[in-house]
Amino acid sequence: MKKSLKIILIVLLMLVAVAAVVYMVTGCGAIYKNTKSPSTQQTEVTAEMPSANGTSWLELPGEWSMEAEHCLTHYAMMEGRMQRNYTALYDEDTYTSYWVAYPLCSSHTTTGREEIWGYDPKVSEDVQTSVKKGYGVSVPTENYPKNIYARGHQIPNADRNAVPQMQAQTYYSTNMTPQIQNGFNGGIWAELEEAVRETIPQDDTLYIVTGASFRKVNENLAALQIVNKNDGKTLPVPNYYWKVVLKVKRTGGEVTDAIAIGFWLPHKDLKGREYQEFTVSVDQIEQFTGFDFFVNLKDEKEKPAETNVSWQAFQEY
């Protein structure tokens, strides 16, 4: 073989290797196959992964800027390769992730729950609050005089219970906020989470952002402060919880159409209420929060998708 041909062959092999590494690192970008037995390999991620800003992942909000921020992306082995689990925008001053963004497909979910509460290894423990034993704070509500603040997941453990390492990462402190247990965390919020799981497209992916807000943009609203009995740290309780969800259709790997839906819930005892009452457009939640969602969709797909207010239309899409 001539020397020039050998050089060309070597270059081609190098490009293939680079493409394989990029695919392994970015993971879950377009479609997860509906595999019944995903990998459960317990491999720690030690390599520095790319930051969230600048990626093409459909679930990620647009550019953000705030003080004391940590943009955290967690990865784990799934289906034999390193894949992204979720990304969170964490504020060390409030011990709160303002949003947690993640893809969701059928390969992520099964049944069962294994609780491994602890600190997020990507952030100093000094700027986290302990969730190992709950908050130890009671919150009497209208329907439950002996209510408590639960450790509320933003990415639910049930959205990752088919992949043990991914599920374990949902129990990090950075994914938790104090949520009223009865009438909210164990009621309407859990029902919403289950309803979203039921809309996972066959052989494709949902793109989800879940968040906690202390107030709407330009709203003058104080946040209740509680003291975590485990570590004595004072933390604010969100006044709202919200969720935006995106579905897409593809042809040849390219997104050809999309639909989205939002839910905005006041954080209080909502016993007897239905999550469907709190359906809003993604555009509305962008106005409430100041975040820009699903920016990696082309404008002609993003704009109409974010005006939808019909939960039924989203389910049937």
C-alpha cells in the first residue's frame, strides 16, 4: 500500500474513534432504544465531562447567569456506555437547584426503590444541606395537622429506577428541596410525575425540566425559612414547583415536529385537587421564571410547541 493511502486510512480510523468517544460521552441525545435489560455497571465517572452550555441536548434551558451557581451534569453507565443522567442549576446560597433537566425513556424505568441519601460529590459539602435523615421540620396544613417537609426530588427516583447508579444520583442533596409531604409530595406531585412517565414515546425520549421557584419574575413574595434539624442550616422553602415536558417527531434523525406542555403548582396542601388544573403553556412558565426552555429546537418548531396548553393533545401526540 502506498504511503499516502496509509496516511489516509490512519486519518479515517482516528476520525471514527473520535466520533465513537463523542457518542459515548454525550449519550441520550436523540433516541434511546427500548431495551429491557439496561446495563447496571457501577462505574464512577472520573473524566471531566463537557459543560451544559453549548451542548445540543434538547432538555437544556438557554444561557443562565446567577451568583453562587453550580451547573452540574451527572453521568453513569447505561446500556454499555457512558450516558448523561441529569443537569442541575444549583445555588449554594439557597441550597436549591432552580431547575433539573433530563431525558426520559422507557429504558430508564422499571419498578423498585433503593434509597441512598447523601451529598452531591460535585459540590463541597459546606454548601449543601444534609438530607440523610430528612429535615426534621413539621408543617401543619389544612388537611393534615401533623404534616412534615419531605425531601422532594426534582428528577424523581422512579424516573431512573432501571439504572441503579443513575437512581442513586437522584438522592443527592442538590436534587432535593423541602416539599410538603401530605397533600403535595406524596399526592398531586407524585401523580403528575407518574402521568408524565405514562407519556414516554415508544422507542423515543421525553425531554423534561423540573424546577423550584421562590417567586415569579417581578413578584414580591417572601419565602418561608426553615432550619434543617440535621445540620442547623437555614434554607428557604419554594413557593412554587413547576415542570415543562417536550415530545418530538423525527425523520431520519432530524426533528420535524414538536409539542410541549407545562405545569405550574403553588406549593401548598392541594389535597383533592388534580394536576390537570395547573396545566399551562411553556411560554407562561418562561414568563414566570425568566428561563428560556428548549432553545435547541429550531425556532419554527419551538415557538408553536411552547404555546400548547392541552394536556390531552400532548398525551395523544
